[in-house]
Amino acid sequence: MSPALAVVSGLLLLTGALFTVIGGIGILRMPDVITRMHAAGITDTIGAGTTIAGLMIIAGWSLLLVKLAVLLVFLLLLSPTASHALARATIHGTRRPWLGGPGDSQ
């Protein structure tokens, strides 16, 4: 692997890790289940997607590249769908979204 590809894959892996950490912080800081799910769903898809893209660059042209590409497609399709289904189930259940402003307590 050339040094340029190593730098690009390293940046993608670092970006994926950063988005995953930001999503974890969002889960801890958000006030209710809907906003936590939003923070986790968005950053989880982006973080895992960029991590898999970095691994695809490291893998080179091989069967592993194809497997990672299939995994990336499934992730990009199923993660937002699962988040949407969970949010709708939460809204139709007993929980309602929190409508307060910043600094308000529930």
C-alpha cells in the first residue's frame, strides 16, 4: 500500500472513531429517548461507514473488499431503517418527544 493510501485510510478510520465517540456523548447528553436515538443513529451510520471505507482501502483488491462493500451497503440501508422503526414504535407507545428548550428539565 502506498503512503498516500495509508494516510487516507488512517484519516477515514480516525473520522469513524471520532463520529462514534461524538454519538456516545450525544447519547449521554440528550434529554429523552427520541433525541438520543437521533444522535446515535446519525453518528453510528456515519462513523461505521467511514470506518468500513477506511478498511476497504486497507484491504485492497480482494474478496475482503467485496465483503466490506456488501457490509457497507447493508449498514447504510438498515441502520436508518431500524432507527426510524424504533422511533415510530416509541412515539406510538407511551413515550412522547420532549418539547422543552435548552436548560429546561423534564
